[in-house]
Amino acid sequence: MKKKETSRITIKDIAKSLNLSTATISRVLSNHPAISESTKKIVNDKVKELGFSLDPIASSFRSKKTKSIGVICPRIDIDFHSKVISGIEEYAYKQGYQITIFQSHDSYVKEKEIVQMLETSLAAGIIICPGLETKRYEHLKKLSKSNIPLVVYDRSSENLKASKVIINDFEASYNATSHLIKQGCKNIAHIAGNQNVDIFKFRLAGFKKALTQQQLHIHEQLIRETKNLSYEEGKTQAEALLQCNPRPDGIVCANDYTAAAALKVFKNNGLRIPEDVAIIGFSNYPISSILEPQISTIDDSSYDMGLVAAKILIQQIEDKDMQKMDYQEIIIKTNLLVRGSSDRSQI
């Protein structure tokens, strides 16, 4: 016989059983000085009787006493986002704030639900990297009406007015492509990110600009779009590039997972790296430095991005006049890291 599930006891249940308001119950649970000792005893006795316990996360957001910040990222298992979060946590902790991390898994629906929960719970502020599915921003725009400061990192949109911490994706991709051109590459491919996302549009645009500026032909068949820039997608697209005519002698990848996949595919097919095919990635993931040869990449300073995002948010939280000022857009510098996968000068 299936055991009947016991429903969670709520503040409303306690209020109803004692014929008191939910506001009174909340004040007792937060030890508010305006509540009499006799009322506190009645409520606390009922709490023990019913076995009620506060949700510590929701409670901290409601009270704001722990100065909690909600951080929403697409996937914490991506090295870029974990480094951003480390930067956020480092700065927030020094300023006396705690962070709570949420993953949207690139789902618009889940992202919207998390934002609504944080808004209802009165988070002190929110830092977010919107998911790949997010095309509408009403759920973020309404935060200003609730006086909840918002900072967006990495994936920004012109349709969203908020403080942003980003890199110059166009310039970084342009520099990566220019590097391959300087190595003598003529037929350069691009394993691109999802073109519904602005940052990957900018990386493709920077790639094309570098080619046209040097009067090199843009081979459309050498531009391969992915959905999530996963290793498996990189492998599939690299295998397709092997069959292209002309076959690429250089590949600019929109992240290091796809660059690692391309390196493996071309090496396994007897091509020399970088003599036959020079490869460069993006983001400086750990995988880029453990393969042989090591993968050239763009260091996107993700840790610093997190530090700056936290600093801007906490300024907005603590200085209400900051919220009346124009939104800030901070561009973090990137660095080109030249390694064995593209450096032909050492051959």
C-alpha cells in the first residue's frame, strides 16, 4: 500500500491554526522586537508542535539580513561560468554578502521561474548570464519595479537595459583569426556558436572582418554552426570540414571544447598540427593546456568578469543613487595566448 505523503507545513498553516496573520508569524520567526513575549511563546510552541522549519535560503532572501545575492548561470559545469562565479563569490564575501547559485540549463522557462522566485524572496540583487533560449527579457525588466538591482554578464542584449560586464567578442575573434593569417593560413574555417546569441554573432563577424581585411576569401562551407559548442558537436563539424574542398588549413573555434575536438579529429586523420592545420580556441579552458600540442586560445578573463559584476551590483545595492544613474557597460580585456596548436614559428 502506497504511503500517503505528508505535505510541508507553511507559515500560512501556522497562522490559520492560531488565527493570526502571516505577517505576525513571520515577525515572530525573525524575533521582531515589536512582538510581545506571550505571542512569541504561543507561536513558537505551535511551531514545535507542527514540526515547522524555515527554508534557510528563502528566509535569508526575505530578511535580507544575510545580504544574499542570487547568481543565475546557464551551466556551472562550464569552466567559464565556474570561474565567473569564483570571482563573484570572492568579492561578495569580502563585502559581507553571500551568494546562492542557480542553473537555468539554458532554459528560458527555468530562468524565468528562478528570477520570479528571487523577486518574490526579495533578493538583495541578481547577477545573470541569460540562457541560450532566452529571447525575451520581460522577466528581467520588471526587476527594476521591485527595486532589485541587476547585472548581466557575458551574454548581453541591446533589448535589455541593465548594467553589463562583457568582453569585446568581435575584437577577440578578429585577433584570433588575424593570428592564423599571420601564420600563413589561407583557407580558414570557423566552428561557430549558436547564431541566435549575440556574442557568437560577434565572434563570427570578427572572423569575417579579419579575412576580408586581408582580402582572403570567405568560404561559407567552412563556417559550421553548433547549438551548444559541445565537444561532440565540435567532433561532428571537424569531420565535416575534413570533407570540404578546399580543406581548411586553419580553424578558429568559438570555444576550447570544439577546438580540442577538431585537434583530435585532424590528428587522427594524419594531419599535422599546426603544419597542416593551425587551430585556435576561445576561453582558455583547462583542456586547452593539457592536450598535445597545447591549444592556442583567447583568455576571456572570466574570473575578473565575476569580480567586476559583483562590485557593480553591490554598489547598486548599497548606494541607491547609483540606481538613478545610467546603466554601466564594462568591457573586460582579453588576451591572445599563442601555443603549439597554431604557432608555426617554432617549426
